Amino acid sequence: MRRSRAFSFPAVAFSSLTWVILLSAAAVIFVPIAFMAGASLMNSADIMQMPYGWLPRSPKWANFLQALAGNDGQWIFPRNILNSLVVSLSIAASTVFLSALTGYGLAKFRFRGRNTVFMGIMATMMIPFETVMIPLYIIIVRLGLQNSYGGLILPFLMNAFGVFLMRQYLLSFPSEMLDAARIDGCSEPRIFFSIVFKNAGPAAATLAILAFRQQWDNLLWPLLVAQSEEMKTIPAYIVKFAAEKSSDEGAMMAVAAIASLPVFALFLTLSKYFLGGASVYSAGKE
Amino acid sequence: MNKGRSGESLERKTARWGWFFVAPGVLFFSAFSLYPILNAFWTSFFNKKLLSLKPPKFIGLDNYGKVLSSPDFWNSVGATAIFAAGAFVPMFLLSLLFAVLVTSRTRWRRGIQMALYSPAVLSSVVAALIWLLMFDPRGLANQMANALMRTPGIDHKWLADATMVRISTIVVYVWKYVGYFTILFVTGIGKIPQSVNEAAVIDGANAFQRFFRITLPLLKPTTVLVSVMILIQCLKTFSTQYLFTQRGAPLGPINVLTLNIYNTALRDQNLGRASVMAVLLFAFMLLLSWTQIRFSRSGELES
């Protein structure tokens, strides 16, 4: 009989092996993040010291000051942080709103061409941004929007995945509620705003966080569109700061830590939307 | 008759409102997806310079010929292929392993998932920057590698040697995304009905048999999906290579297609040739997506 029992020796060995692998994997994966946090408060001699001491001997807060002021003392990074916030938050808001609008139209109305519209929007998911970035850049230049918030935001106002997510969510929204509102003489736009949009909470939160993170991470587009230092976003500033030979290692990690704080704060408070967002994506692609 | 007519008008009315709600989306995707992709194809047939006032000249397939016969392009194809293959294998195997182990436990499941996922929360540039310092000759990567391999005092040239810099970019990527794909596998495993596994336990199947005979076959749609997503993700890599080369790492070994497109368009200002590479990248990704749709369909039919 090869039947496994609850407390047999192989079962216990197997279970402890599982724990050893999982915990060491989690620890190893966490090492670089711990390194960033520690090194952001160390002086560069200690960061590059052999053997490496993990904890700062006395926290060097000047790193953060230098990160914010920059090597040239122009204090451009705070402006870049503001840019990242403006761009990411506007795109998160517009993605949720416009995706809900389109998703609602596709989920709750029957009209000719509806399937074509839906399939057409879904097909755009296959277009890599790298393929369309040059035509997009030329559009932005023609509109005179280079080096402006408009140029940074416009191509990302909404995305196909958002439409998909909202449509799926609203398909299960009770149509009786909409009909009841229509009988009461409620106008269609008002039905959307006061009934549909108000109840799109969980899908909206998942989508907003996804859109925010994508833009917080976006390097390629700001490199193209933001020519002046004032209009750069955080990733573009990081590349510039890291490329400067005079940059102090501790200050580099302070920059990294500052860039990571908002997303980590979101992650720790709303982790279910992060982990859920990942799986929603897989459901969408299947 | 009367009733029929009012039904018809109601239908027409809902159709109008349907278009009303869909219109902003249709406009947006026409302007910012459909037009640009057509424009990219169109531009690939022209001799077009960025910010040039001269009207672009139609040169047919000339750009394609030039790109396909340039060693620089094939070097990029090679760099991208090595990166994608090198990142795919560890990423796929590790995320599958972690997912199977995570789902076999009930305690601390969320905490471990969050720890594995945490690098995916960071920006790609931040991830690359952290590793940039760890890969410094005096940095942590050398110390750890030497401690593991018992080779004190050796510099592995993580950012200077051609092979090592390829490995370094792969390490950054696997580290950043392994947790993300673990979560996808966890979701996929969660969809497998528990009863099948329980039946197998009663029949005396051990853990390995259950994994290879039950979990793996039933996980096929997720496996195909994750494989394609990893590959597409790897083809789109840009930030790590860009940052590393900005800090003086050799360009050749890590000049992946996206970086080459960027440099050809912005540094060389040659939009025609950049568009050719962009179109070829698109064609390849389309092929991957098509494979995924085909395979997951056949998976559905079998089950």
C-alpha cells in the first residue's frame, strides 16, 4: 500500500521541505528590497564595503536631501515627483471613467456593429506600445503637446483591458434596476452616473490601481515626450540621476526609495487589488 | 401593429444610446491605436527622418532589405532571443514551483504571496537601479557569489563582461516578475476542482503522481497563457537595458529590439528603419498571441 497517511515520515519531510523552499525563496527575493532600504541611509563607503553590513551604523538622512536636491542643487526631483503623481492619477481616473462608459455601452445596449466594436477594441491589446510609439509621438508633436502634461497623458487616457474588465463586470449588473430607473423617467446619462458608475467599485479599484502602476513605471513615453527637466517623470529622473558620475550611491538608493514609497504604501493597504489584479488579467486573457 | 412599431422605436432608441456610450472609446482607439499601427506600416516603406521638413520619400521594401541585411539588427534579434530564452526558463519553472508549493499550504499563504510579489510592485527602473549597485565590482552580488562558490576576491564583471551583462539583465527580470507569474499560476491551480485531487489521494496517488498526472494536464490553459505572457513581457524589456547602458555597460550584448528601435528613431532619427523593426516585433508578438489562442482553444475542447 502506498497510501499516504497524515503523519507518516515522508509527509512530514515533504511539508518541511516545502516550508524551507518557500521561506528561503521569499527571503532571497526580499534581499534587494532590504538592500535598497538599508543603503538609502548609508554613506557610499559603507554600501561598497566588504563584507557588507546590512544596517546603517547611523542613519544618514542627508542622502534623501541630496536625492531631492539633485547633484546640481536645482531641486528638480520634487517637481518630477509631482509630474508622476499628476500623470498617473489623471490616467487612473480617466481610464476608469472612459472604460466604464465604453464597457457599459457594450454590456447593456444592443446595436448594430456592437460585436465589431468590441472585437476591434480587444484586438488593440495585441499591439505592443513599442510599435506605435513613433506614430504616437508624431501625433503629439503635430498637436503641439510635446513637453506637456497633455502629451504625457493623452495616449493613455483609456486602454482595451479596462474596457474588457468593465464590460465583464457590468454584464452581471441587474438590468431590472436600469429598466426601473427608465420607467421612473431617469435620463440615460443620469442612469450611468448615479446607478452604474456608482456601483462599479471593485472593478474600478482594480483598474485604477493597475493604470496608476503602469504609468508610475512608464519610462519610454516620458523619454520621448518630456524634453525639459521640469516635465520629466520619476523614471526619467532616475535614469538621469544614475547616469551622472558624481551621484552618491546612498543618494541613488534614496531616490529609489522615494520612488517606491507610494506604490508600496498602496500595496500594503490594498494588497488584494494587486494580487487580484494579476489574476483578473489572466482571466481576461483566457 | 402599434405595439410592433413602438418596440422598433425603442430598439432604435437603445441603439442610439449604445453608440452614445461607446463613441468616446471608438474615437480614442481609432486615433491612438488603429491610426498609429497603420501609420507604422506605412512609414516602414518611406525614407523618413525625425523632425525633417523634407517630404518623406517612398522607397518600397528598401528599409526591409536594409534592416534584414544589417548585422546590427540580427545582433538585436540574437540579444532579444537570448534574453527571452534565458529569462523564460527560470521564470516559468520557479513560478510554477512556487505556485504549487504555495497552494499546498494554507498557513501564511497570503504573506508568502505578498513577499514573492513585492518586487513586481517596484518600477522597472528602480529594480534595475538596485541591481546596478549590487552588481558593482565592490557590491553585494560579487560577495554573495563568492561566498556561495567559495571563490574569495573574484570580480565576476557583472556589468562589464559580454556574457555576464546578459546574465545580469536576466537576473533583474526574473527577480522582478517571478512573483507576478506565481500569482497567475496560483489562480490557475485554484480553478482545478478539489474533488479530482481528493479522489486521486484516495486512490493512493503520491504527490508527484498527482502533480504530473492531474495538476499539470488540467493546468494547461494557464500554462499556455503564462508562457505566452512571459515571452511577450520579455520581448518588451527596455528599462533595465537602457539604464545599464546609460551607466556604461556594453551595448552590443544587451541591445534588445526595443532599445534598438528607440535608438534608431531618436538617436539616428531614422523613422523608416525603426518602423520596420517595430512592425517585425509586432508580427512576432501576433504570432505568439495566435499560438496562445489556438492552444487554449484545443485545451478547452479536450476537457
